[in-house]
Amino acid sequence: MFISNSWQSKVAVLMALGMASATIVPAIAATPVAAPQSNSTRLLLAQSSQSIVPVGTVIPVRYKKSNRVLVTPKESVGLTLTTATSIRSERGNVVIPAGSQINGRLRPANGGSQFVAESVVIGNQKRKYPIEATSAVVTRKQTINQKTNPDFIRGAVVGAAVGAVASEIFGSLDLGAVLGGAGAGVLGETLLGGRRRKEVEVVVVNPNQDLDLTLEEDFVLSRNR
């Protein structure tokens, strides 16, 4: 059979076009399509905008008003401590700068006293952030009576119950400060008990040594705040 060159040329062109289209279609089909973000991906993105100090981190603190705090084993008083060093996240970023204020209470615990942190003011900010941290329990005790050297109390920060009894024993003393919050029950028990105006047992807290804090749970600070 005779086939003209013109017809062969047309067939060749059609075949070439078919091969080209077959090449283009897979290329278009192979173009990646952005998949929707999974929950785990969104969680990672959220975490990247946060600074986390992990549970168990130790926070060294200082107390500016005195190097001695005296409270009865039943007193609960408010204290404001200051961070002695900058506290960093696991990535090495400063989260709580040195000099930040940690507010909390010195509370009765296992026969002694323990500081329980409630909030922290980051650097020069005014906002308070909740924080879960505690000190070790301080069980160091001493009985204050007429034989006690007044210098032991002079300059100390004392709870209201301790201050009341100390004033009965020694008269006027130059105390660092008298902390409120003892409660009428504790104060009345201390003053009206069998040892009224004679002596009082106190927990002796050296805040710059005894009150370093340990985080009870992760401290999370969002960068968007």
C-alpha cells in the first residue's frame, strides 16, 4: 500500500503531541498540595511561642528586709521574695530575670514553716503571673523568753504573735517589721495560753538560705502576653 509523505508527517506530529501531553499530565499531577495542619503541628507552633521553665527547676531567692524571720509554728504570714539569679527556659532564654518579685506566704507545715509561692512579677512589669513553687520545710526552732538575748530579735522580721509576746517580755524593740496575717485565733492562743507573756516558741527562718524555691509544675510564659 502506498502512503504519502504528507500523511506520514501528520501522523508523526500527532504522535509527538500525544507523548508531550502524556509527559505534562503526570507533572501536573505530581505538584504537591498543602495538607491541612494536624493537631500535633498546631501544638508545636503554639509551644514555639511560649517560654517554659520545667518542673523541678530551683529558683534561688533573697529577702531584702532582714536575714531572719521569726514566726510561731501556727502562723501564716505574707512575704515577698526576690529572685537572686535569672531563670532560663530549656532553650536557654531568660524567662524570669534576676530581681523579679515572688509573692507568697510562709505557712505552717509538718511542725515547721514552708514558703508557698503564689505569683511572680516578671522584671519591671506590673502584671502578676501565677506560679507553683515551694521551699523546703524549715523546722529550726527556738524559745524566746526573758533569758533570750534581745539582739536575737532586734532587726528581725516577726509575725504578729511573736511581736506581741516579744513586746511583753522586752518592751520596745527595734524590729525589722511585724507581719500581719496571724489571725485572731493564733494571736489569742499565744497571748492567753498558759505561758502568757513569759515565752513563745518560734520557727527561725533564714530566708536567704532556707527559702530557695522548687517549681512544682512547669512555669509557662506566653510571648504574646
